[in-house]
Amino acid sequence: MNNLLLLILCFIAGVLLRRSRRMPDNAPATLNSFIIHVSLPALTLLYIHNLKLSGDVLLVGAMAWLVFGLSFVFFRAVGRWLALPRATVGALILVGGLGNTSFFGLPMVEAFYGASGLTTAIVADQLGSFFALSILGITVAGIYSSGRPTAAQIVQRIALFPPFISLCVALLLIPLDYADWFTVLLKRLGDTLAPLALLSVGLQLRLGHLAEHRRNLALGLGFKLILAPLAVYLLYVPLLGAHGQAIQVTLFEAAMPPMITAAIVASEHELDPELSTLMVAVGLIISFFTLGGWWWLLQGV
């Protein structure tokens, strides 16, 4: 409860600071840069070091790819049925298919499952969401806009992403023991992720043009917050018989609201920027309630 209260207070603080104009316009970009270059790599180095490779790791990493694949099939069909503009379909596939498993997901996992759930959450984010965004997301954004990313550009984006570099380093360091001072340092740096991430999200919250996009917004969030995690649950639990905390955290991450970075990519490719931004903002608010419901439902898994 203390962790959850911290998240809510930081989110509210971000909203109030934006409305009072007490933070510069580039504050969210600065906070996000610190998180990407410092907080998230520190957490990756800390928790991936304790990773025990098993069959669950494959299921954890595959979750984001499954959700994105479902999003592609679902929104292409919905787009044809409703005759949606091409840019809107691209935005729904991209933003509705990728969850905020990092900036929002890691703090929420820590709040509901404690520090023991962070290793699984980082695997779901790094091996799942990040790769899916970098490969599938960038590709879809290019297809539904005028551009076409080259294979070299995709590889470069992956190779130079700081959390990915730290993931590779952490995997190489698994056989070695960390010094006590290094563990403490990583934990202190990693602890900055939760408050800074929610503060950044609050600073970026925009609720304009809500009525204009209400139908497509409901479609996108209904898929991301309800249908997608339900589909992954049915596959992992009844069909594959997967159980345990790692699977609970994986399904919990599947229910995260849309990824902020996916909305940024959609906007850069002119894929219905207003809808993309609304999906992130409204999805974040609604997910405070839906995630609590998913956590309760997953207790028996």
C-alpha cells in the first residue's frame, strides 16, 4: 500500500505541476532520459543478475509479442469493418498492442508483488515489450505511414538502447558475485524509477479532444486493458497449465495501459496523434482500477 500511495502521489504531483506551470516544458523529456539512461539500466543490472533461466522465461518474453500480434489481427479486422482511416488503424495497432511495462509497469509490479516480482517484470519489458516495439512496432509504423525503416536502422536502434546494453551486460555477469557496495548503488539508483516515472506521466497528461475520439478510444482501451490480457490468460493458464508468481506478474504486465513510447512513435509517423495521446492518458487513469481487478483475479494462478 505504501508503494501504491507513492505512485498515486507522484502522478498527482505531476498533474498539478503541469497545471501550475512550475516545471519547464522539457521536464518530461529530461525525466524520461534519466530513467532510460540511469534508473532502468540500474534495475536491469540488479535484478537480471538473479535470473534463473527456465521454461517460464520463454512465456514471459513471448507475452508482448503475442499481444502485439493479436492487436494487429484485431484492429485490421475492426478497421475494415468500420472503414477507419489508415492512420487510425496504424495508431490502434501500435498503441493498443504495446503495454507500458517499464515506466508504469515496473512501479506497479513492485507495488502489488514486491521486489520479488521485478525480475519477471524486467524480462517481460526487455525481452518482450522493448523488442516488440523496436522490431514489430517500428515496422508497423513505417507500413502505415509513408516511411519504410531499413533493417540496419532497426538493428541500430536496438543495439544503442541503454537498457538493452545493460541487459546484455547483466546476462554476462550472472556467474559473478556483485560487491555489496555495487548492489547498494544499483538499488539506490533503481529506486528513482517509480517516483520519476509517475511524475513524468502526470506532467504529460492531456485530455483534449475526448468526445471526438470516444469510439476509437473505447476500442483501443477495451482491447488493451481487457481483451488482450484475457486472451493471454486463457492461453497460458487453462491451455498451457502455467502457474506461479512469474506467470501472475506476466499476466499482470499484459494488462498494463498503452506504452508512452509507442504513442510517441505513432505521433512521429503521423498516425492519429490525438488518439494515440488520449489512449496513453485515459488508459493510465483507468488502469489504476483495472489492474487492481486483474491482481485480485490472478491470486489463484
